Amino acid sequence: MARPLLLCALMLCGAAGAQAAGLCQATADVPPPPRALAMAQAAEREHLAWGQQTLDAHGRLTQAGAYEAEDSPRGLFTPPPWQRVMGYWQAVDPAQRLPSLVRFGALWPADRGLLLQAVELASAARLHGLGAGHDQGLTSAEQSAIAAALDRVAVVDTPWSAAFVSWLAREAGLATHEFTFSEAHADYAAAAWTAGQQEAAGTATPYALRACDLLRTPPRVGDLVCQARGRAAGLDSFEALGAQLAERNVGIGESLPMHCDVVVQVDAGGFEAVGGNVLQSVTRRRLDFAPGTRLLDPSYLPSAPAGIERHMSRQPWSLLLQWR
């Protein structure tokens, strides 16, 4: 009985659930706060810097932008894409241990940090001090080149969409008690789920976001629209995904692959959102509302009957992280 009771409490059962849904609906009619707008503006700036890769309302690529591994700057004083991604990771890990994965065809990837240590140990200056010949060891330029190559490989091999959202949150001015900076979308989404629970129970919380049902709550600029993906893609409803987020937040849940985009524009017909690591770039996508509503058209869901093609945007969208 303990587990069902725990899940009932975590899922905001009964009156508490209605209270949480009511907060979501009421907030949807209020203009977004300044920091939500700042987050959306930062996302739009990055989208521009990456070459404005775009998916139309049918999920078709209509404009290609830069790709994560490219080394060519997009403009004067603008870092190349892979260096921009390394900057996003600093929002998660200021010590720059992440991204860590370097794949090379073996069963397990190598660790970028250990490889960089090996490069440092192979410097010509160090080896000469140990008695090696003058033609032994790496010059400083060679060390820099190898380090850059390792960074670029790690950027390609390590999913960075959550790092991108974490960077946007820092750009918006959020602190650690207001947002969970993480390499996993599920971490900050679970914290938003808990914030909704606390609100519904009448407990104050400093967290900036709450979890809402995307199919029942109109999005605003700055809100995040989220989906489960990969092996978790079967979690295609707010209730199913929420149950997993609740378990994760109390230390029960396992890894939960997700993706979130930041809403940057809303109009009468739909909304546009920007996400990182979508087709290896920062990508803007259009998502239509169902006719006559301000809610996501259900034709984007995998469970929708055949008819309207949504291509890359046909995903199990279910979760809205709403600015409180």
C-alpha cells in the first residue's frame, strides 16, 4: 500500500490536483514575468547566431543553420558552434568537466578529462625535464590543437539540449534555488513538478517554474514545452510523465530521457519554440494550435490518426513548464 499512497500524494490527487490545474489556467492568462521574456530573448539571439535553422508547422526543415561540430565562426567576434556549446556546458558545470564523453568505436567511451590530462603530461617542456630528447613531446600549439579536437568530439558525442536550457536560465538571471541547472531535462522538470505540489499544498517555494498539462494549458513566451523521448517516449501524457518525474524527485526513478524547447512567440494560430541540439543545431519550430483554441493541436502527438503530416515535430508533447 505504501507505493500507491506515495504516488497518490506525489501526483497531486483529488482537490490538490484541481488546485494545481487551476493555478496553471489562471497564470496562462497573465503576462509572463520579465525573466521569462529574458529567457526567450536569449533563445532567439542564439537561434540567430546559429544561422536560424527552422522547422515549419508540419515539422519540415525549411532553413538549415550551423551544426554543432563546425569550426567556422558565423560572424566577426562570434565563436564557432562547438565553442558555443562548450559555453552552454559551463552553466551546468563551471569547472568545465562536462561534456565528458569521447567515443572512438569501443564498447565504452573515453573520458575527456582524463584524455586532456594525458595531453598535458605529454608536453615537450615536461618530457625534456625528465630527460627526453628535444624532438620528443608536444608543443603548446599541438597541445591546444588536440584539446580543441577532444572538445569538439565531446560536443558531438554528448547530448547538450538540457545544457542549452540551463544556460538560457542563467542568462535570464535565475539562481540555483530557482532552477535546477543540469545536463538532464528531467532534473529541472522534476523540480518544477515538486514546486507545483508545494503550491497546491499551500507551501511557499522559490522555484521559478511549475509543471502543467500542455494539452490543457495555453503556453506563454518564456514557458518550456517538453516531451519524453527515446525509450521513454511511451510516457505520452501529462499524468504518465508526471508519475515518473514524481518518483525521480524522491530518489526512486531511473534515467528519464526528455527534451524541452523555450517558447519565443505566441500568436492566434500557434506558437514558436527554440531548442538546442535539435538536428545538431539550435532550431526554431512552429507548433499550431487546435482550431479555435490556444492549445496544442493533437495532430502533433504520435497517437493522432493519420492525416496531417507533422514529420520531425510529431512527438509525445505533454508537459508545460510554466513561469510562476
